[in-house]
Amino acid sequence: MEISVYDTVFKKDDGTMIKFDILVPSGLMDLQKIYDYGNSFLKDEKIIAVNLISADECDFCHMEIATEAIINDINSKGYSIFKHWGF
């Protein structure tokens, strides 16, 4: 499965930054849906948002072939998240 990777950097309420990628099927072009996936991730992680994800925080980066774990996430939720640790 080919996926699109959306590089996302988000400022938390405490001023620190969190970096993660939103991974979606390559055919998904609905940016609002992609932002909604990022907002769902922030909510699931209990990160209190100053604002919601928009084009200012989230940009298309590249396409790649998904691993089996990413495919399983996409099949169950519609998306997958890759967290960048130590950012």
C-alpha cells in the first residue's frame, strides 16, 4: 500500500513542541480529514491543544510504502501516526 506522509509539528499549551507524521492512503486528498486525524491523535494522547491542526502545522512531505503495522492501523482507523521521539 502506498501512503502519503504529512509532517506535523504542533505547539502544546505549555509551549513545548510535538512532532509526528500523519500517514494516510495515497489516494486521500481531503486535507480537513487529514487534519481531523491529527486532532484525534492529540485528543487520544491527552494533549491539550492551544489550537487545532491546520495547514500551518501540517504539510505533505512524501509518499512511501506502508509497513504491515501501518496498513493494519489504516485498515482499522483510516490513518496511522508516527511519533518522533526526542524532538
